[in-house]
Amino acid sequence: MLVSVAAFGAAVLAMIVIGRNADPAQAGLARYALVMVLVVGVTWFYMRRDGLRWFRYGVSVDARAAIACLTGMVGGSLLALLWALIVWVWAPFHWQSNPTLRMDALLAGALAALVMGVAEEVGYRSYGLERLYIQYGAVVSVLASSAVFVLAHLTSGMPWLAGLLVVGSCSLLYGSLMLVTRSLPLVTAFHIANNLVQDALLRTGAGSIWQPVFQNADAPHRHQMAIWVSMALVNLALTAGVWTHRARLLRA
């Protein structure tokens, strides 16, 4: 909860400092950067109080951390492509190059995904998750952190069903990956890559490389519940797979 409060406070402060007339992409990047600084700062404060180091969560400058990042990027990208397939099944589309693409918006969006991915994974899947795990076990720690994670997204205006089904199931997957692998670089890279591929392929904006063109413009809205449920089922199946194959993941 303290992480969420810090993130909300940082967002409000950024809006005050940046003002209303700033470019949306640049304003978003500045807001997310401030959120990351405060969230990482809060987490580091408690880690230092307890005498913990970042290495405890797999954060280091060596080949193992680099491999974990690469593995996470591949996994997150594949999941986002699977989501795109789900959307295509329910609402057929084809991709075309985005005519409104701006390179400054693309760069700002990529950096925003990077810093926000770091903020969310440090805030929800490192110290706090571990403290909950030690006191209450895996189920409570993942569910409790996911509940706060979903609530934080709902306060930003996300539809509650999308937050519960997609964001909630994603959080269960991320939390499970963290508890099993003990690798913050892997989970963070997974999260960041997933967001980047979504931004590039599924979300239409000045920073999107491709633009989905639907055969029926109303189909995504008409089938949005089926799309969200399908995504949630995929996420939950992957979560179950993480726990089923946890011994193999630990060896990796």
C-alpha cells in the first residue's frame, strides 16, 4: 500500500510540475520516471533497514543477470504475441504501418515502459512480496500484492473487469515467477517486453509502430469480454505451469 501511495503521490506531483500543456508522451515519461524514483527509494529504505542487498533478488552485473533479462524479454514478447492472436481470433485484423508514428513519441513510450516496469516490479515483486511470503506463504503473498496492483490500475481509469481479469492474472503470473526464480531482472524484463510489444502492435498512438485494422470496427468492443477472459485463462495456465515446473526453473 505504501508503494501505491508513493506512486500516486509521484504522479500528482509530476502533473503539477509539468503542467497541462506538455506533450503527452513526454509528460507520461516524466511522471513514470518520478514514480520509479520514489518507489525504488521506498523499497531501498526498507531493504537497508533490514540489512538486505539487491543481489538477494537476482540484481547484479554479470552474465547470469543478463541471461535472465534476455529470457524475460523473450517470454514477455511471446505472451504479448499470444494476446495479439487472441484478439485476432475474436476480432480479425491485419497490421499496417502507423501513419501517425513519431520517433520522439516512440522513444518516450519505450523509456516510459522501461521505467514503469522497473517501478512496478521493484514495488510489488521484491521486498514487499518476500515479506508477505515469509509471514503468510505463497498464496497469500501473491494474492495480496496482486489485489493492491489491480487497485492501483483501477484508480487510473482502467475498466474494472479488464483490471481484474487481465491485470490481475498478469500479476499472479509475475508474482509466481518472482517467488519461483528469485530473479527480479527476469520478471522485470518479462513485464517490460510484454508492454513494449503491446504498444508496438495493439495500441494505437503516436508511439505505435504498427496499427491494427479490424475487418469489423465494432468487433473488439463486442467481444471484449471474451478477449479478456481468454487472456486471463492463458495467464493462469502459465502461472500454473510456473509452479508445476518450479524445480526446472530454479535449476535454470
